[in-house]
Amino acid sequence: MNISVIIPLYNEAESLPELTAWIERVMKANNYSYEIIFINDGSTDHSWEIIEGLQKDNDCIHGIKFRRNYGKSPALYCGFERAKGDVVITMDADLQDSPDEIPILYRMITEEGYDLVSGYKQKRYDPLSKTIPTKLFNATARKVSGIKNLHDFNCGLKAYRNEVVKSIEVYGDMHRYIPYLAKNAGFSKIGELVVHHQARKYGKSKFGISRFFHGYLDLMSLWFLSTFGYRPMHIFGLWGTLMFFIGFVAAIILGAGKIYALSHGIPQRLVTSSPYFYISLTMMILGTQLFLTGFLAELISRTSQERNKYNIAKEI
């Protein structure tokens, strides 16, 4: 099979027939073998009934229905598990992504050798309240991930080699960082395609301003896990040891000063009356706690089944 198109959706009943017909026209015009996988993420409208009706008319259409709204990442994860096409295309169901981009995305994967190609909506039909935070978010994501050539990490229109989607786990709200996940899994050839962005035709956006705050927290979590997830002692143990050492040296200096003053008959106040005593004590306590945190995290990591899971490219 050439292409699997994965479409997560939530309350998009009006757009589904038009989107499906558009995809079918593109596939037939290019003679692609394909499947369309709709993931109904707990919709409360008639989306599932529409999908059932579309499937009766076309055996290439498949549907997955969640019992409630779980989010885009779980929907993509289920779609990735079931995708059989050599190239996997993801797009949103709101008709803002154009299926006419599918042939060039397919060629970039199959002929130009990209592992992943992300769409870039250079000209957007969104309000400033959405576009400005998006630019700041993408600039931060480029800096942290090191993927300098991507301008729009969160674009729903992406293409992947099948091997990529089978090698990454999308969870929580990590759908925003699939290129980063792919890079961490060893897929380094990541490209970008300027795509056409259309104004929303039906309904309204399902994402609020809170997604930007969640996005930054997820980015920091992903950076930390990708950097220290397999060796937590390297960060907690290092800082814990450093803090304990500084606190211990400071305590020694205070004690040595007290002993020197007593041996020479110099009046000296109690060590416990000095603020430096409590600062040094606090640093030693925090250093010990950080070290123990790293030690416990290392023990947990050693018992994890994922510890020695690596993406093997080839084996003979």
C-alpha cells in the first residue's frame, strides 16, 4: 500500500464528506493505493455516523472511535499503530489542510529520501492572538530541539516513512513535537514543505490559549527526558554532589574560624548565630536530597523495560 492518511477529529461532522471526497480525487488522479483512518476522539456530534456512512461506500476508509475525548496525541498513536502504507500522512479534519499537497509529500519521502516532512503554513488565516504565540512557540522549539529548518512544529499536515511512526510513541500532548521525537529516535533527515493554509469552513477551533502553556511544559519535559532520561544520576548526582561539597566546605571554614578564635582567646559568637551556618547546612541537605533522587531514579531506570530499547536500522 502506498499511503495511509490518518485524520484525528473532534466534532467535525460537517467537513468529513467534503474532505473524504477531496482525498479520494487526489488518490485516484495519482493512481495511489491508500487507506484513510479516521480517529473519532469522543465527538459529541454526528461524526461517527458520518464515518460509518463513508465506510460503506469505500472499503479504503477505516474508523476508530474513542469512548471520550482523550486528545490528539492518543488519536495519532492509535492511527500510527494501524497504518499499513509505505508513507503515512497526517492531516486535520477541519479542511484547513489541503489534500492536494499529498503527491509532493509522497515524493519527498519516497524519492528524496526524507524520513519526515512537516508542513509550513507560511501564510495563515488565523487571528493575531494565535499567530504571534505560535511564532514564539516555534522559535523556542527550534532552539531546544536543534531542528533549525522547521518553522511550524505543530502543523497537522505531515508525512512520514512508515518506519518512523512505528518507532516513536506519541503520548500526552507530544503531538506538537513529533519531529523532535523522530530526531531522538535516530531519524535525522527531516524536511519542510510550504503548504497552503485555508480558512476554517465549518465549526470552530478546539484548542484554547492554554495549549501554549502546556506546550512549553511538554517541551521542557521532552528535553529533560531525551537528555537525562537514561542517566538521571548524571544531572541529580552532579548537582547534589556539588551543592553538598560547597555546603560542607563552608561549614568547615566556619568551624575552623571558631576553633582558631578559641585557641587565641579571641571573643567569638556562637557558630549557630551566623546565617552562613544555616546556608551551609541547607546546601548539604539539598545536596543529599538531590543525590538520593538521582540514585532512586537510576534504580527505577534500571528496572524499566524500555532502558535497552533501541531503534535498529538494519540487521543481517
